[in-house]
Amino acid sequence: MKKLLILTASLLCTGNAWAMTPSNEPIQPILPAKITAPEKVELGKKLFFDPRLSRSGFISCNSCHNLSMGGSDNLQTSIGHNWQQGPINSPTVLNSSMNLAQFWDGRAATLKEQAAGPISNPGEMAFTHNLAVDTLRSIPQYREAFKQVYKVDKITIDEVTDAIAEFENSLVTPNSRFDRWLLGDQDAITQTELQGYKLFKDIGCTACHNGPAVGGNSFQKMGLVEAYKTDNPAEGVAGLTGKDADRFKFKVPTLRNVELTYPYFHDGAYWKLEESVDVMARLQLGRQLSGEDIDKITAFLKTLTGEQPSFTLPILPPSNNDTPRPKPFG
Amino acid sequence: MKKLLILTASLLCTGNAWAMTPSNEPIQPILPAKITAPEKVELGKKLFFDPRLSRSGFISCNSCHNLSMGGSDNLQTSIGHNWQQGPINSPTVLNSSMNLAQFWDGRAATLKEQAAGPISNPGEMAFTHNLAVDTLRSIPQYREAFKQVYKVDKITIDEVTDAIAEFENSLVTPNSRFDRWLLGDQDAITQTELQGYKLFKDIGCTACHNGPAVGGNSFQKMGLVEAYKTDNPAEGVAGLTGKDADRFKFKVPTLRNVELTYPYFHDGAYWKLEESVDVMARLQLGRQLSGEDIDKITAFLKTLTGEQPSFTLPILPPSNNDTPRPKPFG
């Protein structure tokens, strides 16, 4: 919050368009990504799309965080190596740089740390960091790119995850209709959508869904007023701390692009945004909303769809006779 | 061949750069794609990347014909629904418009016909045409796009496969170093590569690998002089005709971008281009090449890597409450 206030202040001083941001709103507009190291972003983009970071040679970061589909896979839980069913819903990679931590339980402090997880997770990409790095080291174009970008002769997992994280840092979605409204364009959203936003604030959704990402900045118990019924065994933060107080405590997901990131909740059990709004109001706030109010809030939520990252599909450098071969079957 | 001669003649008349094409070479340069219906290409691109054409919601055309990886999956055989092992190596989609027919056994006459196959193949995308069409019909942005492009109120599989084929028609790879050499740039390839090309012609590779795609324009028996040893049960054209003369008769694959489309042959059994050259020379031509000659031909083959299709990753319109849900598990 301190950082944001400083930012707002500095923007006010520069006198540009951002200075028009209503300072009294709990949601702030997303700023375009500041890309300071474009060559890292380009390298990270290749790695994000490269299925050779998986044992099968078939699964890439983009498989479960599909940038054609809101940075998610739009499945209840993901498909991993050998078609294993994942334990939890794949969170969107869009605007993930704004999360206070990564994964639903926050077990990775940074995007860089997160990126290392799926590669070696036996249920996801099922590879090892060593084999992933061996694969990249065998490819002259990758060796050259890492040398140019990181000044290293030998690629390690450290540079690999750093580049992926740099690419992910670029995946922000500014200029949603709601952001344009925040910045002063009164016509950017309809009266119904505005009423939905007012309801969203009035009933208390913004207690957790606030900031530029409209979430992602706190852990909260799922089922605060009323218990959440699910077959999914995930325990949230308690899985890390072992504390009973942390049971079903999950990172509050961002609501940016929520129209694109169905199905909803950590178990992906709800496909309809309207139902999800209803569940949240009842379980977290003890409110039974009317159908009309649910529709208004849903209409507001759809104004949070921002400009999707736009870039040329990366062309990957080919394997060669020295490259370890993928092992999709057995 | 007739078409090509007419084309060459017409180009000679126009007096442009293409007129410099050596008319006595068995390989012709690839011409850039002539896109007459860009709106079909754009729609087809979305469909090509849309995993909602599969039962799981996870597998798209691009999964096995990955345009980041030479239009192939670089696996021995592909991964289908529920991680089923495919029966045959996935051929590249690049320059596939130049094939005389589609699939290794040529069972689809056109790209449009081919596109319908994997969607409903239980071992691949495992969907039905009806469900795929239902999915698209539920999405207003797709309905609108099909209406604009095809003037139809109701999407059918016919327009879906037509649009995918139109996109695939655009996936040609001109301007390889070899094509630049064909067009008169003497320095575009090295002396070793040129020697490799001469060998390629002299020993008879061009009997089958000729034309702009350096293949794709005839069916030939795999193992003409010496039998090809494989565990793969595919019988080629005989699987369609039942004729013994058609056993192991397969469409000659294009050698364009062959550096990118490993592993090789219909069973994907060979990962090294050098080994593949050796096998072909022995089994098809009865020639035992020296290591030096194999290296020269391999060097030539790598000059066939053309400009890869370059385009912005498509953003897919989201599903909604009316969209049938994917069924990845069970």
C-alpha cells in the first residue's frame, strides 16, 4: 500500500493521465509493464513455450497457463505428465507479478521460485532441473542467448527460472474498461456495471479483492462465515505450517480477467461467474444476494478483462544429436 | 508438374526475381503464400490453437503440429487424449498444402478433409464433430466470425475445417538459404552444402524428393532395395486398398525444414539426420554412403530450413455458461 501511495504521488507530480486515478477507490488501474530487460523477456518467452522443459517433451508452461486463454487452462484441475489429474486449479499467470506470493498456498515467494516447481513436479512436467538444463545446454542457440543475456558460459536452473519470471513480469493486462473508468472515462462502463461495482464495495468484497490486481495481496480463509463444501483435499496454508488456524486459508485470487479464467476457486468446482459470486457472498460475507444483484456484480467483474499480452509466437531452436530425447511413454 | 511449368513460364514472362530460377533443377523455390481470404486465415488460426475442439479441452491442432517447433511435435509418435500413444509420427503442417494428399497413407485428399480427422479420432482429440461445433456455436465471438466470413447463421464442421485448411495453406516457409541459391545468390550456401546437393541429385534422392516441397508429391515403398525394420505395424497405403503391392507404401515426406522435424520416418525411429540419410541411401537406392558424403548431404538438407510462419499468438474468445464443459478425465 505504501508503495502504491508513493507511486500515486509521483504520478500526480508528473501531471500525466494517471494522475486522474481516483485515490479513494479500493481498486487501482494496472500500469503497463515496465520492461527493463527486453532480452530476458524474449528468452523467457521461448522457455515458457518450450515443452522440452518437461520429461515428455509435450508440456510447456503455456500448456496450463495458456496465453490464448487468459493465462489458464480453463480446466477444473490441470493435466500433468501421463495425463495425471492435478490437485488444484491452475491459477492465471496474467498479472501474477502482483501476487504477494505464488501458488494457492503461497509456498513460492517469487515468480522465479514458482517457475522451478512444475518442471520437477512428478505430477506436472515430471522432469528434473538437471535434465531440463542439460537439454538447454545442448542447444547452441540457447547457449548463445544465455551467454548474451546472463553472461554465463554454463546455463543453470537459476537463469532459466529468472528468464521465465522476467517474461511473466511482462504479462500484465492494462486498459480494461474498468481501468478506463477509474482513469476518468465515465462512458467506459455502463450504469449496470457501475451499480455492480458499488455493490461489490458495499457488501464488502473489496475487503479482500482490492489493489491493482483486485486480489492476490492477502491470504484468507475459504469459508469464513459458512464452510465451503468440496471433495478437494487441499488444505491451503495449513499444508505448509501445520497450523489448524491456517486450514483452508488460500491466497485470494486476482479478479482481473476473471471472465477468462473459469472455472473458479481452488478446486475449480464452479464454472459460472454468477454462482461464484453467490457462493462468495454467502460463505465469506454471510450475504444472500438477489439474482439481480448477482447479475450486476457479474457485469462489473466482466469489465475487469484487460488487454491480453500480444506477441509473436516464439520459434524455438531445434534439438540436435546431443540433445537428450524426450520420454513421453515410460 | 504441368502446373509448375506453367508457373515458371508465367514468372519468366513477368521478368521478376523468380525468373532467375534455374529451370533445370529438380527442386523449385517455395513461393510466399498467396492469401486471398485473410479473414478465413485469421479464423482458422484461432481454431488451430483452440483446445476446445478436443474432448479434454487440452489438445489443439497446435499440440501435435506445433508451430514453434517446425509444425511437428518432435516426438516419435504423438500423445493423444488420455496420453494415448499415437500409431505414427506426426507429419509437419508446414508446406503441407503442397502434398498430393494428406496423412502418411494419403487417406485425406485435402487439408480440409484432413482437419476433420484428428478432432473425432478417439486416440487423438477424442471429440465428435457435433460436440466441437456445439462448443463453437455457444460462443458469440465465434458465431459472429463465422457469420462474417462464411455468411452462415449456423456453424457446421464444414466451415470449421475449411477455415483451418485456409490457415494451413498460409503455412509455407519461403526464403530458405537453398531457395536463395536457386534464385541466383551464389553465396547463400557453402561449397560443402553445394557438394551435398550435387550428391543428393547424383545418387538419386531427387527421384522422390523433388518439387518445391522436396517431396510430398508421390507415394513410394519404404524399403525398396532392402526391407525397413520396424516394430511399427503401419502398412501404409495397403491399409486402405488391401493390396499387397501397397504394403509399406507411404507418402514421401517433404524435406523442407527437415532440421526441425525430427524424429524421422513414419515410425519416428531415427533422431539423427545423418542416420536417416544413411538408411534412405541403403534401403531406397542400394547405396552405402561414406561418412563424408552423409555429412555433405546432411549439410545440404539443413539449407532447406525456411522462414517460419510469423504471427501474433491468437487470443481465443472465452467460453460461457452455455458452452459444453471439457471432459479431460473420464
